[in-house]
Amino acid sequence: MGILRWGSRSRTGILLAEIKNLSQSVSVKPVESLSWDGAKVKDPLYAYDSVMTLENSETDISFLDGHNLHVLENSLIVIEPPKGPSAPLEISLKKGGYRLKLKPKVPVKIGEWTLSSDKSGEVEVRFAENKPIIRVLEGFAEVTLATPGSPPFEVGKGQIVERPLGSQTSTEAAPQKGPQKEPPRVKRAARKALPQEEKKPDVPVTHNIKKFLKIQVIQDK
């Protein structure tokens, strides 16, 4: 097949990875195809290709940027290209889960989070209740929200980070549909507060992380 080179073009897409190992039934759907093909070792994977594993099936994927992905059984992922020259690789998890070995100082985007690590780390990502849940298996992972200006925070081995369903990533309330009337009690309170109203300082983004992200420590088995 020759040497795989990052960003080289063939077929109709951008080459991003290849199948390193697989067991049982693993399928790949090229972005330009409507059908699934049985995967083979050393099969190249291009931008927006889908990879699916069935029961008792797993596969290892090696990315050209250095990341290694182990797709668990009954899973479906879509490989998305970086959105720009300095943007991270994106892995879209549709169902199931995978384990990802992070390459030091090379970020990867998972849903609304960007993960990176100064040293080699490993995380497990599972799709549950319509949201990804990230668990750190080895080392540490630095997590950054997609919210502009959000500072990174560190998650260590045995910790889980998840986004509560329906939560917001900023201090702004979710927009309401249709015209909304304030109750009279609220209006009176607002008028009373107007003469003393002062410009409030910006709420630190760290408050957003504590308020809208759920981080819990779990016991290693």
C-alpha cells in the first residue's frame, strides 16, 4: 500500500488513519459509499469514513498524527478531519465506546471537549444517554470546553467527566421560544433595583466549568 502520509489524497478524501488490528466483524463505510464493506488490516481510513463493530468485535485504528484508537464492540464512529491547519483531529462517537491513547501535546476533539496531555495518557469514551462520557484510564488528560475563553482543567486517573443533559456551557440562560411576559413581582423588583444597578464584573469561566460540568471520582476495579 506504500507509506501513509498525513493529508495525502487518494480516492475522494483526505487520508487520516489505517486499520491496525481487528477481530470478528468490523465494517467500514467510505464517505462516498452507501454500503458497508468488511474491514481488513491496513485498510486506509479517510475523512468522514465510518467504522462499525458488532457484538464481540473490536478494532485498533492508528492515526497519522500519532493517536491510537481501540474501538469497542457494538460501536460506531465517524472520523472527521481537522477544521484547519492547527485544529485538532475530531472523532465523532455515534454509539458504543472506544479507548484512545493520547499522543503527548497533540490535541484531539471529542464532542464539545478538546483533550490533550503533556505525557502519554489513555481515556475511555462511551456514549450513554445521548452524550459522551470520558473516563481517564492512565495518566492525566487536560480538558478544554468548546466555549470561547474556557480555561483547561485537568482530569486524573479514575476520574469521569461528563456533561449533564440539557445543561448550558455559559452563564446565559437558554433562549425561550415565543414572547415571554415577566410576572408582576419580577417587574416590581427590577424597577426598584434600577437606581442602584451597577455593572457587574464578568463571571469567571471557571465558574461555568464547576456549574455545568459533572466531575466525579470513581473507584478503580
